Amino acid sequence: MAKTILILGVGPGIGLATAARFAREGFHIIVAARDGERLRKLTQPLRDGGAEVVVETVDAGDPAAVSELVSRRAAELDVLHYN
């Protein structure tokens, strides 16, 4: 069974590179940022390469929103990366 990583605060730099690295290792990827549409576009190459990528919309600077997302996804997570 594949492991799952949640990456908070994903943009075109470190967050996306982290997603790509874990995707190469076979992880299911959950990415989160304020702009879900932008995030879908950024991560399309990962999906095109066969990765399972789920996009969540959250403001990584909002502790309550981050807590809700992590709590909702906690049971399926193996790795959490707060970028």
C-alpha cells in the first residue's frame, strides 16, 4: 500500500520539488495552498507522470485552517511537510 504525504504551502519551488520527489518514490501526494486552481496547474505534470495528487485549498498562515486540514487527513498520513 502506498504511503501518503501532505505538503502545506506548495508553490513552484521547494513545495513542488518535494511533491515530485515523493511522487517518484510512489507516495500518494496531497498538496495544499491558498490558490487551488494554480496548484492544480502546478501539479499537472506530476499527474501526467502517473502520480496520484489531491489538491486542498488552505491558507498555510491560518493555524485553525491548517489544524482542520491536518486533523481531517491525519488517519491517512505518513509524512507531513509544512513548507
